[in-house]
Amino acid sequence: MEDFERFDMILASDKANLADLLDDCPKQYRDKVSLFLSHGDSKLDEIPDPYFGAGRGFELVLDLIEDASDSILDKCQ
């Protein structure tokens, strides 16, 4: 519970994790909780499991995370 108060952003990798976080999150901090990829330019909203990416899965996940991370870092500056 302290994390919701302490941190400015709480990021979830998928909708199931997001739902779990929001269930535990006090209402006044819900605006801090979001899907990780919602901060990037991807059309995907959940980080896919790289093992099911037919050989390119890990590269795709890395690209998605790097894109969203760049946007998050820009917001922090």
C-alpha cells in the first residue's frame, strides 16, 4: 500500500496485472497506475509473452519496452 503513495507511477505489463493493482490501490492514487505500453506509440496495450513471438518475440518486446521507456523518461525530465 505504501508504494501507491510513495511512487509517481505504477506500471503494469498487462490488463490482469492492472486490474490487480487497481483492486489494491486507494482511490486517491489510481491516476498513478497505468499500462506500461500506454506511454509509448505502440498499437499494443499489453506486453506480449516473448516466447510466443515466432523467433522475433524477444526483439519485439524489447522494442516495445524501449519505446514506452523513452516516453516515460521524457515525462520525468
